[in-house]
Amino acid sequence: MNVAWRDDRAGNVTYLGLYALQHRGQESAGIATTDGTSFHTEKHMGWVADVFSPERLRRLSGHRAIGHVRYSTAGSSNLRNAQPITATTARGPIAIAHNGNLTNAETLRRQMERDGAIFQSNSDTEVILHLLARAPAGPLEEQIAHALSQVKGAYSLLILTLDSATRRWSPRRRARSTSWRRNGSATSSRASC
């Protein structure tokens, strides 16, 4: 997973971060960017260099971005499970990229489906997205804490909204994270949870 912020080339910077992380997942690759007004998302099955043509990279405008390379640990290998997963919630558009395994994802999914939730994928990442969308109104940080208090397992998350990019890890995280700063912009890559 990779995140870039305060950089007018956040999509390109994230692409380079994903290219460096390609060994972590060859199944699919995706990037979501925002310019503060709208989201731009590109994702597809395959290797980073094959997914992101120059034309696709041009469409990823914005000063904040998150990206993901996927290998299946939960959910099947198809485009619906490619990340970042995006949705429009009461707080506005949101994109989530996730690595790890939620040991109670199926239980949470069944509970939410009984309550009327409709899932578009079979990835446990979408479970987190639903929990976040159902969190009580309030500051994003409180909504994230409420959603993550319900999950069990090991995970790393990147969450992108129109006005923020946030990183979260499970309480017992075990991963390497690398960060870079350049002219006031920042980038961070994470290999695993």
C-alpha cells in the first residue's frame, strides 16, 4: 500500500511506490486520488506497469492519493475485489486500501446483510467500509475508531476522503513502513501488516 499527500503529482508518486511494492502482490493494482473536490480511481487486474498506462496516470489528478497491490488472502481474484474500494457515504466519497486478515469478517458481513447491507465484493475490506459508513456521525477519527473497534485480526489501512489521507494499523501490527518527504510533500509505503 502507498499513500502520497501534498503533492500535485500524487498519482504518479503513488504509482512509483506501488511499482516498488509489486513483489507484494501481482493480482491487481489500483490508485485513488483526490483534488479536494472529486475522486479519480483507476484499478485493474494485473501488474502495476500493465495497469497504469500513461493515459490512466494522466486521469489520476489530485494532491492526495492512496494505492494498493493485491494478493488474495480473503475474497476471490476478480476486479470487484481490486483496491482501493470506493463508495459514497453520508460524509462524502471515501476510498479504502487494506492489507491483512479480519478473523471476524464473515460474522460481521452476515450481521450487516441481515440488516440490509448490500456488498459489491467478497473482500473483507468492504466490511471495514460498511462499518465506517455506519459509524455514528462525528469527526472522521472517531468514526474510524468506532469502526475498527469491531474488527478482529491484523491489518493495515489507508483511508482517503476529499480532505484527508489517514493510515491505521491493528493494535499488534508487525510491518515495515517507509516514509519520504520532499518540498513539503510526503509519501509512505507499507509492505505488510
